[in-house]
Amino acid sequence: MKIGLFIPCYVDQFYPQVGIATYELLQKLGCEVKFPMKQTCCGQPMANSGYQHLTQGCDANFISNFAEFDYIVCPSGSCVMHVKEHLHDEKQEELAATMRKRVFELTEFITDILKVDSIEGSFPYKVGMHQSCHGQRGLKLSQMSELNAAPFSKPEQLLHGISGLELVSLSRKDECCGFGGTFCVTEEAISVKMGQDRIKDHEKHGVDFITGGDMSCLMHLEGILKRQKSPIQVIHIAQILNSLKI
């Protein structure tokens, strides 16, 4: 099983430790992992801003870098959803369609493809899980609270077997943090207020860390936490899982 590691551009530039943790974690789980060095942005910021027609170069580069792999794995539900929904190439449309089905968010890949139910280890902290909108509502990584259906969460499933980790039950567990990509630039005040509301929910439950599968959401919350001089830290779920002996 050949895995292509797809690392979002903002993770590569600002949170390389998340990419490294993802790479090491997949190796520990028995995967043959390669990181294509010429990968760049998937094109989501342009598409979200209404410039989908300018992302052809991003699509062509993505196909060039990842066509050889059996699976493409990424520690970001947001970027995965963009590729699943928008990867196209007029010259290689059949290949692009096939590749859209090979792209998986990290926890989705671990639970659905590798069939790993839990990972043993230790992380002795009180943790709040932030369910990102794209991951939850787009990729169906967890159940939406407004539905009258059985609850589930693939990320939480992986965290439950970890000794010492107290996963809190938030009051509004699937509410948006307000980041929204370019939304946080065009609607700054609303974005910040939404982020502050999410942080209050975590603060009320006395968490030490906020974790999640999208570093973009965590980056937004981290900025607010630092401005508020809060002791709460953010950490990507890959870092928690990789810090353990597997």
C-alpha cells in the first residue's frame, strides 16, 4: 500500500510538526509513506474566493504529484474535501475522477481503510475535541447533533483508548469556530466572535488542550487564545496519536 502524504501549504509553512507527526504515525501503522516534494496549494483559497477558474495549475500539479499512489492521506478535512469535490483536469479527467476517490483525511483513513479502532498510549490531559465543519458535515467524520441519529466520531474513537486523556463533552460540540478560510478575512469581527464563543465552551469545561483534525481551525482558535493570554493550548490529533507508543 503506497501512501502519498498530502500536506496543506499552511501546515507546511506554519505547523511542520503536524506534517511530521502524520508521516511518522502512518509509518508506525505499517504504511509505506512518501512525501512528494513538488506539491503546493490544492487551490482551495482561490476557489473559496470565487476564482475556481484559476485553480487549473493547482489541479494539474496535484495530479502530477499524487497519481502514482494507492491512497492520498492528509491531516486536514478541509483540504481533503476540496480535492474530493473540485479536482478536475480536462486532459486527464478520468484520472482526476479516480484520484478524488483515493483522497482521505487522516482519521478517516486510519479507521475506514486501515481498520484501526483505537490506539493505545498515554496523554494525561483534559482535552476538548473541535469538530471542524468540513470534516464533520462534508466528510461525515462525526454525527451532526441536529440529526435524530446514533452519535459517532472517528477522531474521538481513536482518542478513547488513550490512557489519561479525559475527553470532555462540550455543550455545543459541533458548532463552527468561525475560521472559514477567507471568511476570517472578509468578515473578521464575526469570525473572531464565533471563535471566542467556541473557546468559552472549552474554558467552561476546564480543558488543557483543544484538539482537532484541521490545523486551520486550531490556528484560528490559537490566535484568540494567545491574545486572551489563555493557558489552553491547541494540538493536532496527529500529534497526540504520534506521541504514543504504537
